[in-house]
Amino acid sequence: MGGAPNDDISSVLTTFGDVIVVGIQYRLGILGFFNVPGTKTKGNFGLMDQIEALKWVQRNIAKFGGDPSNVTIFGESAGAISVSLLMLIPQAKELFHRVIAQSGTADSLPSCFAVQDIKKARVFLESLNCSLSEQYLDCLRDRSSDEILNSQLLHMSPEVSKQFWPSELMTPVVDGLYITDIPRNLLRQGKFHRVPSIFGMNADEGSMIPTMMFGQSVPLSHYTSHLFQTFINTSRNTPEDDNDLVKAAILQSYTKHGVSQTPEIIREQISELFHDKFATAPLSLSLQSLASAGIPGYFYIFEHRSKYSVWPSWAGVNHADELPYVFGAPFKTPNVSPLSNGFTDMEKGLSRFIIKLWTNFAKYG
């Protein structure tokens, strides 16, 4: 999990919406979620940081004019996964009262599972010249943060990640204390904090894979049937069971039969698969769980493609494309965003409208 709030990201949101926005910093990646099965190092430190920050809000927000009995937590992508997970964590109860999850839920990435294989922890420790012995923590503490993060980046590189993808060391896991079971089980069993929530996604979330994860520099010829099958075979498709029958069914379902498997078609198939896996199915589960519990749950799809979007046309309305509108980027000087080269007057109105929706929900439900 990654990301960080910008110092000035919420100035327009707070001004137009008349709300107080608190940006939470928490430990990320290996530093936030490293776990060693069978030991006291159970991970989820980043989630513990988030809980402590929410406790700080409860103790101090009134001094800033805020109301500790009316706290809305919201986030996008990893942030959306975080706020959704907080709904499942017993220690977070009564620390917040509403949730807005943009493009992600607790079940979006089936990496939140009970880790039993110690191999990846051992490999990572060895990359830092540490061994899986009783002194492994002392050895890690002798390493600088730069050494640890450089090793993390190494293991995430395409050359290494083909054999070793450290997701289980970098994301929330079932630890039996904070996260007591895989998220979809907790949701189906109704074991979550019953707070009104908004869950939503963008129209083309799956474009994140070819644009952000694969990178736009990847040649079109890279998209082959072999890549598509590899993407399915190497992805963790379900947290319960990931057998060959599941993979074969996914391949059959997302292959566009009767058309030539051109690179453009392969790219589209990968995008559609990830869109459903990351967004459609997990969001549906969260909303169904809320409905079963009689809790207000709202759903949106953001379908506006920015006039001056930085993404190629085939990417549509990509992951994170709604963020400039939530935070009022069209009103900032200069009138730019990492996701756009400028905004129209209509898009300024759209931003005002979304800010109104988000802040009205936060204030009134």
C-alpha cells in the first residue's frame, strides 16, 4: 500500500465545503506491513497508525472547530482499501461515523489473507543479509530505512517479481487481532461497523494496468495472448482458492471469442478483467453487505473524461481521474493536475458539484 497527502491538497475542499480535512500519514510498504508467520511480527503496522491518528482526531479535533462525533473517513485506491478495512477492525469502532471509498474496497485486492508460507519473509531478510533466527528483528534494526526500501524496490522490479512478488509483505494480512478473517468473509457475516457509506468507481478502472502498472512506454506488441494468460496465472484471483479451474474459467470468460486477438484486443481484455476484479465485484459485495444489514449504502460511477486528460483515448476514465474534482484542482493556480493539462468552465462546475456531494454526506449523511 502506498501514497501520501499533499500539504495543500485539501485547501479548496475545506473552503468550498466548510469542513475540516485531516490527512493521515502512516507507514507504507515493507515498513508498514512486514510480517513473519509464526512470530510476533504480524504486520498491519500501517493500519495501527491509521487507528492512532483517528484516536488523535477524537481527542483534538474539537480544538480546531471540528466535531468528534461526526467524523467521515475517505480515501482513494489504497486509501479506499484502508477506510474499508477500518470498517472491519474491532479497534476502530466508534472512531468514525461515515465512509467514502473511491475506487477500492477491503476486498479489492485479494492480498489480505492469512499468510502461512514463511518463504517470502526469509527471502526478503536474506536480501538484507539477515537470517530468519531469533535475532532477525535486531538485524533489521541495524539496517537503514534506505537499505530496507531499496530492497523492497528491488523485489518489485519486473526482473525479480516474476519469481518473487512481495505483496504478502507489503499489504494488510489476516493477523487474528486487527483483521480476524479475510474481508469477504467478514462482510458476508455482517462483521463490520454499521456506518453509512459511499462506494464508487471510475468507468474504466482497469486502464490502470496498462497505463500505470505496465506503463505507457510498453510497446503495443507487448500485449499478446501469452501475456494475458500470464496475467491470469500469476495473479491471486481469490483469497480462498486459486486453482487451475478458476484460472481456466477466467480465461474463457474474458477472452473475446470470434475476433482476432490483436494487441488492442488483448489490452482491452486485461483492462476489463482487472476492472471487474478490482472494482465491480468488490464494490458490489460491500454494498450488498450494507444492504443486508439495513445500513445506507450509496454507489456512484464517475464517467467524465477530462477535456485535457493526460491519458490516451483508449484509457477512457482511468483510475484516480475523479481526484482533481474532489479536491478542487480546477480552481488551483496554476490550473493543472498530474492527471490533466487544464480544466474547462464546465469542469469547474463539476468539481463544485462533487465537493458539495462529498461534504454534504460528511456533514449530514
